[in-house]
Amino acid sequence: MSVPVNRLKLRHFRLIQAIAASGQLSSAAQRVAMTQPAASRSLAEIEALVGAPLFDRHPKGMQPTALGEVLARRAGVLLSEIDEAAREAAAIKTGRAGTVRVGSVTGAAVGYIVPAVQALKAESRSAEIRIQVAPSVQLMDCLLDGALDFVLSRVPPEIDGGRLDILHGQVETLRFLVRASHPLRDQRRVELEALADLPWVIQERGTPIREAVDAAHIRAGLSPPSDVVDTASLLVTLAYLRRSNAIAPVASEVAHILSQTGLGDFAALEPAAQITLTPYHLIRQKDRPLGPIAERLLDLVKGELSA
């Protein structure tokens, strides 16, 4: 014989859950903002609708019957889903839900995109956020094709800057990442001469990091590194470093995460003469409106950059 639970209303489920949680009708009545007599009448109505008692009455309180346990457990799931639906509906009405697609170079993604996304998720868990980490040329192509809402990227020379809103610039510096047991691990600041005989894991020629490293060597009167493995993959770089005395130039934000937050057995060496990359910028397409959730993330990224 089926139990006609479809006759129950939302207020009934709230009362069932409250009684099961507190074990007292008086406490449950307070939780659902009812008087105790009203709660007693409502419980009698519920039990009449389902055709069976939901709670056994004892001097020390109320204990759910087998049917009461089932309905209380299901009430918890149902009410949680309804509350979440209400939060999502409110988020949509206030522009805190939807999808945002953001692109970034690696250091900026670690330093600014990640904390901004975490702040957005604290406001709206239902926001769908897609993060693409790639070289600037690829990011700009995606932005201009409409595949990304905004980017933290450098502007390649062949790109028409008239199509862009360039909102904020940020200078990026380099650190040398090594394994934690590297012979140079304890040097606070390292001269390029000390790295001359070591292998390097570095991005290919023409990339900002490679150009900055080569230029730093030339300024110091040295030849650029010749014992080089080219890769843009951070994962490959880390695997290579763990098994060798190689040097990997990376953005300061990336070095900080890897060497100081327990994510790996790595150390970051500071160059004796600072190595600075060409600035990257917060960029969106001109005359292309963003959705409310994308605008909100853009504002949060601006805040991170300003801080």
C-alpha cells in the first residue's frame, strides 16, 4: 500500500525535519516559527494525510517511527535542494550566476585570476567559470574570436590595439626554479655566471621569458644558455627539475606557489640583477558587452591587480 506523501506541503516537511532534529515539539515549533499548539495541529494533519504516526511520544521527547525517519531524511534532502534553488534564483536575478570565460598567461593566472575566482565563488557557487592558460598569441586570438570574455595577456605586435580596451598593466619578474636539494639552494641571490654550466628548461625562442633571459645574459656580457630543453609545459618542467640540477625561469607568482606553499620540493632563486618581462594587461574587446557574471569577475581581477 502506497503512502500518499504527495499530499504533503513544504511546511509539513519543514516541521517533520525540525521535530526529528530537536526531538521536542516545542523546539521544533520555534524553528519553523509556529506556536506549539499550531505545530501540534499541523503534525496531526500530517499523520492523518499519510495514514500512520511519524513520531512516538515519550516523556523525554519524540522519537521518529520507521516512516518518520524516512520522511525526515527525505525532507532534509528536499529542503536543501529548495534552499539551493532559491540561492541560485537570487543569484540569477542579481547577476551573480552564469558563465564567464577568462584567459591568462601562467603567472597572472596564479597571482590574480585564482584569488578573484575564489572570491566570485564565495559569492555565487553556481557561477560557471572557465580558465584558459596559454601564450599571449593564443589568448588574443581567442579573445578576438569571442571565445574568451577577457584576458590577462601581452599584446602581440600584429594585433590591432584599436579593437581592445586595455584596462590595467602589470610588470612581471622572474625567479629561477630549482629542486629543493639543488647545490645553489642556499644562495639568496644568484649571479648568472653561476648558472653558466647548468642545463636549462625554458620556453621556446620568441616567448617573453626566453627573450628576457637571453637579454639578461647579453647585458651581463654572457652568451645565452645553450644547454636547453624547450617546453611550455609547467608539468614537464617540474618533472625535469626533480631529476636534475636544471634551472627553470618562471614568473615570480609561480615560483612563490611552488617553493613556499608546500606544493612541491622546489626552491626559488632570485637573480642578482632583476629580470623583468614585458608587461601584460587586463584586456577586453572594445564595444563587446559582457554578461553580469563576467563583469563581476572583471571587477574582482581589477581589485587583485590594484592590491
